[in-house]
Amino acid sequence: MDLMENNTTFDRLQDGDLSGEVVGYVTDIYGSMTVGRLRKYQLFRFILDNGYGQKLLILIWDDLINHYAPNITLNQVNLTMDLSENSTFDHLVDRDKTAEVIGYVCEIYGTSIVGKSKQYSLFKFVLNNGSNKKLMVCIWDDPLINRHSPNIKINEVN
């Protein structure tokens, strides 16, 4: 699965749009600085590259710096949105096919054969929401495993 946003997505972004969501990798980090004449603000800046030749300057202001800046790393895929909240992970119900969570893959156990009388293939991996809430994801049987496992990679968002 290609995580990067194409140029069309970047072209449609508008200044100050807080509803946008983009994915790319961090090419430059300018760090935190104080700006403003009358009132002083903290500003953290970094560059997000979409992998298709376009770059986006991301600005993070004041209190949000402490939330986002520790997760901004050079040459890593980063999101301008939050990963799933702890409460989302806490309220998941086993086998709920409608649930949607966003996290990065922190562990992959791969495929194993399970079962006593009837044997099944099982592929397991773990999602982390960035606040150390983890979720074991299990994919059963070869057709689904073959479809999804090539897209599951350590430290990538799924």
C-alpha cells in the first residue's frame, strides 16, 4: 500500500485548513522558536515530502508542540493527524468488522499454523497508537493473509 499522498492531494490543501490529512516523510526539521512582537508564541516547523516531488511546510503552535514534536523524526513517515485515541483502543470489541483504528505496526509475528483437529493459517501483528496502547491484529486463512500481509511493515501506519 502506498502511504504517500499524490500531488493532487497536496495541490488542494489550503492555508489554515485544519481538516486536511496528509501523509509523507519528514525531510527537514527547523525546530522550535519564539515568534511575535507583542505576544510571544512558540512555533515548531518541519517539511513533509509526499514522495512525488512536492513538499509542505508544517507549522505547530504553542501547546501542540509538546504533543507532536517528539514524534517528528527525519526520513520517517509522519501524520499530520492523531493516531487513534486510547479510548478508541479501549472500546474495541473482539471480531468487530466495522472498527477502524489508526496506528503504526510495532511488532510482526508472521504466519503460523494453529488448530488441533482442523489447521488454520494465522498472521499476527501489533498496532501501537503512539501512546503505548497496543492492539494485536489477527488475520486468518491464506486468502486474507496473502492479500494483506505484504502491506504490513514495521513502523508503518496501518
